[in-house]
Amino acid sequence: MNRTVPAPVIVVGSGPTGLLLAGDLAAAGVQVTLLEKRPEKISNLSRAFVLHARTLEQLDARALADDLEAIGQPLDRLRLFGRLTIDLTPLPSRFNHLLVLPQYEVEKLLLRRAVEAGVDFRYETEMTGLTQDADGVTVEVRGPTGPSESLRAAYVVGADGMRSAVRNAIGLPFPGQSVIRSVVLADVLLDEKPETLLTVATVGDAFAFIAPFGDGYYRVIGWNRARDAADDEPLDLDEVREIARLALGRDFGMRDARWMSRFHSDERQAPAYRVGRVFLAGDAAHVHTPAGGQGMNTGLQDAANLGWKLAAVLGGHAPLTLLDTYQSERHPVGRAVLRSSGGIVRLAMAKRPWTLALRAALTTVLDHVPPARRKALGQLTGIGYAYPAPRGTHRLVGTRAPDVSLADGGRLYEALRGGRFVLVTPRTYDAKAHNTSGDRDGRLAAEHWASDRRTALLVRPDGYVAWAADEADTGAIQDALAAHVG
């Protein structure tokens, strides 16, 4: 039996990206249906183990970061290429560290939020077709009971991973290449506890990574250049131990594997993140090598960028052209992450004299040139990315807004909670006067600097500067609010 169910937004895929996006939309009052072909269960087979500073800031703007900080383990130094130590403590962020915890812990928290916000979950439901017209998108699905069903939405977001059915349905290619074949994964117990929270090493033709789940088990990721096996070739624990011994000098007494698998690491990016009323986010839009732990983080930041824009357009507060900025803002970031993560893995696995020389030179530069080190930190952690700004606008437009203190004793990222814009002005300015329109339906918070700063800022719900002026001018502020908040 076919039936049509209207929903302003359908999200396909309930990984971290899909969960954050669906939760943001539902919290903004948008009806959301989330389709997931897996059963109603959070998988513990996580590949991602790291949250970076910018992602934690985005989660802080949703009152989620502190919950994750309570169960994760902070790491303020990261070792690369054997002898390069990257100190994260100088980061200009409340989260001047990596947070080590399995992806499934992130998913649990985002799932709870999405459920509480009212997202309509449909598990064991596979998208089998998609067509769009000027008024909306029709999605064909097949659920656990078998009969096909037609769902209708204003917009669809594919957050359904590297083999995205949504991306295939809209005919987008996924150009790129497989960078590393036959990467092995195993979840094991260890007789010897590693000395560091994250254990990473590359020696000769072997690479190994060990991270804790927090339940006694450890995730081991390894690769041996000399062992080029197909993804479906059987894997035993002896092979994992051998790779660990080659790369780390010992296998830490690995035993009792509860799961093992092979996979290949790709670098790919869709040429467009939007086709008409259909968007791509997360691994459906881009996949990277695991180096730097940027994959899940980039996807979560895609969701943070897209969610408030869809809500603003559907709420009638912004023009349709706002949706075009998702491509112009996020596609360059995905491309940059592709380059940086790919560069890390290529330098880590360097064998030729010229690549070894390049790695040594880069290590020296990052060790001794502070601007280069700050730029590398900004790219790795996400806080260094800025979005393109229209010509002639203030120098701060498009940049990440730091978590500044406010006059009422709060912080900027606390004021952003609820998916609001935040207007920050000098203490002498009557910012509350701009909230006369019913607090703009709860979409604007008016605040003062805790300091004597004279700049006026309008910060978007995703923590980037929408408008700024060095002197607060009532007319200019009113124009900015009309243009951005609606």
C-alpha cells in the first residue's frame, strides 16, 4: 500500500551528522522524519574516537559538551611522525584539548536529544527512490513490513554515509581514490595498558593506532604496506598482533577480540553538496583518511551549518538564497580537510628520500615557527576555518566567534543555546530595544560585552559572525537584524 506522509524535512541516515541535524531542526520547531535502514540500535563498532575543539564548541551551544566531557578523556598533546608533539593548550578555546571517546557515546547523546525534540524515527526503513520537483521531494521507502511507501518533504538531506543512496539518486559522482587498502580493525582486551591515551606510531611499512573504549576494550587500527588483502578476506588476531609489533614494538598482550574487520580508506568529495531541494552532509558529501580524526567532526559541523539555515527558510525568516551558502561555506572546508588529512597520512607513511626530507622540514617548521603551528592547529581542530564574506564587509564577518564573556556573567555559547542569533554590543548601548518583536520569536538574544569593547557583533546560531561594526549605530544594527534575523 502506498501513502503520502508530509514532512518539511526528511533526513536519511542516523549517524552523528544526521542525528545532530535532525535534532537541530526539531528543536527549532521543524517537523523531521529520520530514515535509518539499520535496526533501532546504536552500534559499538565505532571508527571515530576524537572530538576536536570546534565540534565541542558547537555541542556547547546545544548544552551537550559538558556531558561528553564528563565521560570522555581529554588529551592536550598529540604526537605525529614519531617526534613531533603538538601542544593543544594554547588553543584560544574553552576546549583546548582533544576529547577521546568512542563515536557511539556521541550518538547516544545526540539520539536522546533528537527523541526529546520530537524527531520521527523510522528504523529498518530503506530509501529506494527519490524524485524532486519545484514544490518538494518525493522519497520512496521500504520498511520492515515490506510494502513500499511514498513520503513527501520540502527538503531531503542525505547523511547516509559513503555509499549514500541519496547521492546516487540525484546522480552526483563521488570522485576520488582509495588511499590505503586493507586497514585492519579489532576491538580487543590488552594485558598491558599503553602508556599514553592515544597510541600512534609508524615504523617502516607498518602503522598502528590504539584507543580505549572506556569499558576495558581497546580499538586497534593497523596497516601493513606489504599485506594488500581484499576487504572481505578473513582476518585473525595474529595478523593484528604482527602489525602492532612492527609499528609499536609490541602487541600489549592483545586477546579476546570481540570484533575484527578490514576496510579501505578513501579520499572522495561530491562536486556539489546541494542539488535542488536535496542536500548532502557528512560522509555522503566527503570521506577522508582517518589521520587527524577529522571525519566525524567535519560532518557534525556540516550539520551545524545547514540546520539553522533550513529552519530559517522554512520559518519564513530568510530568503531561499540562504541555502546556497551551505555549498559556498562547507564545500571548501571539506576540500581543505581532504588535503590536510591526506597530507598527514602520506607523510606518516613516507619512504622515499624526498618525502622523508619534506616530513623532517615540516616538523622543524611546526616546532619553531609559531604562525605555522597556529595555522596547523586551527585546521586540525576546526577553529581556524572562516567562511567567505561579501566584499566590503567588516573583517570579522565569516570568522568563528570565540566564546567571550558577557556582562550578565554568562558566555556567548550559552547565549547561542536554543538556536538563536546573539547581538553583542557595548554596555552603554540599549541592545534590549531590538527585542521588541516578541524577542523575534525567540530567535535573538541581545547581550553586552563584559569588557569595554566598542565593536557590535551579530553572531549566527552556528557561532560565526554574520555582521559587525566598530561603532554601534542604531540604524545599522536595525538593518543587520532585518537582513539576517528576519
